[in-house]
Amino acid sequence: MSKNNNELAIVLVVTISAIMFAILWYKLTASSNGEPPLPPGPRSLPIVGYLPFLSPDLHKQFTNMAHSYGPIFKFHLGRKLHVVINTIELAKEVVRDQDEAFSNRDITVAASVLTYGGQDIAMSKNDSNWRNLRKIFVRELLSNKNLEACGSLRKDEVRKTIKNVFSKIGTVVDISKIVFLTEASVITNMVWKNTSYNGPEGSHLEDELQMVTSHIVDIFGKPNVSDFFPSLAWLDIQGVKRNMKMQLDKLEQILTSIIEDRIKTNEKRSQDGVGHEGGRDFLQMLLDLKDQKHATSLSITQIKALLVDTMVGGTDTTATLAEWAMTEIMQNHDVMSKVQEELAKIVGGNNIVEESHLSQLEYLEATIKETIRLHPVLPFLLPRSPSQDCIVGGYTIPMGCTIFLNVWSIHRDPRYWDKPLDFNPDRFLTDKCDYNGNNLKFFPFGSGRRICAGIPLAERMQMLILASLLHSFDWSLPTGEEHDLSEKFGITLRKRKPLMAIPSQRWPDVSLYN
């Protein structure tokens, strides 16, 4: 019996030693081959992966998961690997140290439909085509010279909004809607001024844009089985492709009408020997580049894709942020008082807000930054996808996976912010973070080469609209209503309940409202 026990002991020792040697050999081999492991993450079910466990509020779920699995973690949705990054240090590796490798987008079925297969700025691959599109967009539409030239246009549209709100004194106003319509008017006039739109009888372009854009954002925010199981994409099980195509068709009707009208006008001017009176708008600049035989030539599809980017990306985000800002300001009476005192001092009680005032409105600017810190419109920005296998935080990040930068989590992290859940604009009076992603504890518009191209216009419009609304009116909630800060997660982080507020006249001089 003793001999059998000894033999058993020897077998156990040899087996355990062999297992330990195998583990050690694997680790040494993996290390020597430069193949660190994948990031940690939760266990997943066969086939579907982690899909059944996703919550409606992904930004909060991912932040909580980071507490369990660490600042970088992975999970599978179907066959697709996703990686979430939750700290400044790791974000820096993606948007700075390895920006080139991480500059492709993870283009979903919905995004592919809307952008004509990624022929726009937002979703295009990081290639010469994207660089050309971005150069045209930034140089032609959003250059300092062009923005300055459109200053009177922005002023006129905001004044129309103030006049409209004045006509509704004492009644309930939908803040998001009035900001959206103002922004839409500004953008469409910058893009195609003096061009007629022949829509359905009695329809208004801005109203149609708001309806279509709202549907587009909703579709973008829905998890799509086709993205997780590409082999099933042809079935379009949830109808995402079909629904997005319907919205794109509506946008195309608008764009086709505008473009055809402009082409006819150009032909008539050419026949009459007349040039572009009053200068060229963005649409004309794009049409002039169409079919030219050089590197900057554009196809009609690329032109439409750029216009879709401009209309969708430049309107909903501005309206969403303005609604959050008004909600926070109205809820924090001290903030409201400071904002209006600053406006009274800089603008004056017998004057309207001009763009020349904006650079002096330091507290309002700080308030807007504090709003977007707590309520980043794009909580994960636009997901990236590495063009090659990379190493981040000591882990392998495989080519083609989806990368989420959890800006919502970073903006609320106590390691980077004092009392991060408090709404305190004063923090931005001393900490001069900008919107250009230079300080990665605050990068609501991204950082690196894929940073949002529309920042210059968005910054001006946010300041001008909010300054005008807060300088011209006092605001209150309807009787019995309470402030609501609940969120509705999607590709953008909206308010779950729209802000409906009642304006009252702030200055006795009625001429200020005309």
C-alpha cells in the first residue's frame, strides 16, 4: 500500500510540475513573441457574447465595469470584440501616441448607409480621401475668414429667434427646438444661401431637418444585430438599414432639390455672363470642385455626404448641449445670477448680444464647459477601430475591434476633478481647458487627427444663442414642474424629458426684442 502511495505521490508531483512548466513556458513564449494578453473582461455566453447583459445606460454600465475589471476591459458582442478605455493615461496612448493606428472609424450598418459607405468626414477611413475632405471642409466652410464673413448671418438668425421667443412670453417654450431651428437656419444659409427649397406644400426646411435628424440619432443609438453578426446582415433583422435608408431618402430629397436648383441657376448665370454675386457659399465651392481633374475633385456623392455631415452633425449636438446648459443654469440659481450679471455688465441693459461680446463672457463660457463636462453630447465620442494590432496599457488590441473612449467616465473621475458630480463652473475659471483636446481630462469633441471639425462654429453658436436667451429673458419652469436631469443614452446623450421653460421679459425697452 505504501508503495502505491509513493507512486501516486510521484505521479501527482510530475503532473503538477508539468502543468506549472507548461504555464511558465506559455508566458515566456508569449512575452518573447511580443504578444501580451487581451484586456480583462466579463465572461460571455456562447455565440451572443455579452449582448444579453447590456443595460440601456451603457455609459454608466461601462464606468461601473471599469471598477471591476480595470481601466481597460473587453467584451464580445456576437463575433465583434469591443474594448473600453476609461482613463486619461490610456486615452493618450490611443489619441496621441498611436493616433495614426487608431484613426479609422468603426463603421456600423447605420453609419454606412447615412454616409454612403463612409464617403464623408466623420466615418471615412484615415486615408487620402479623408484628408482631402477634411481640408476642404475646414478651409472652405469653417475658416476664420469665412466664419467672420458669416457673422451678420448668425446675428440675424439669433435676432429672429429672440423675436420669436418674445412673441411667446408667458407660454411654454421647447428649448431644444428653438435652438435646433436657429442652428439649422444658420447652417443652411452658410451652406446654400439664397437657394430655394421646393418641399411639400406648407413645409419648412428647418422643421423637416429636425424631424429627420431626430430619427437618425435614434437609429444610430440602437444596438444592431447586423453589426455583431455580419453573416446575418443581409436579413436586416431589426430593420435598422431599412429605417436609416428611409431617413437618408428624405435628406436626399432636400439635397437634390437644393443642388438641382443651384445647377440651373449656375447655367443661367453662365449663359448671361454673370458670376457668383455676393461671393460663393459652401455648396458653390463644392460644386466648383466636382469633376475637376486634380486631387481635390469631388463626386456628387461626396458632396452629399459632406452636406449630410454638416446638417446632422451641426444641429442636433448644438441643440442637445444648449438644452442641458439651460437645465443646469435654471436649476442652479447662483449660476443663473452670475451669468446674467456678467451679461448685464458686458452687454448692457440697453443693448443686444453681439459676437464681439463673447470673448469677454468668461463665466458663461465656463458654465458651458461645465455643462459639457457633466453631459458630454457624445459620451463615447465616435468609436475607433485600429488598422493593425496595437498594445495599449500592456494589452493586445487586435486590428478591427471597436474602441470606446469613455469620456463620460473621465469627465466625472475624482482623480482628475475635485467634487466631480457638483455643477461648478468656477473650476473652468482657473483651469483653462479648451475644446481642442489638449488636456485629456476634458476632450468632449475628441482629440488627435479625428477631432471634430466643427468646433469653431459650434463654440460660437453655443455662446451666441445661450447669451442671447439668458440676456433677453428670465426663465422659469411651468407651475408644478421640477428640474429633471435624467438621461437618454444613444450615440448622443440627450435629456430623457425635454426642457419646457417659460420666458419673461427682462428689459423694459421693447425695441431690444425686435
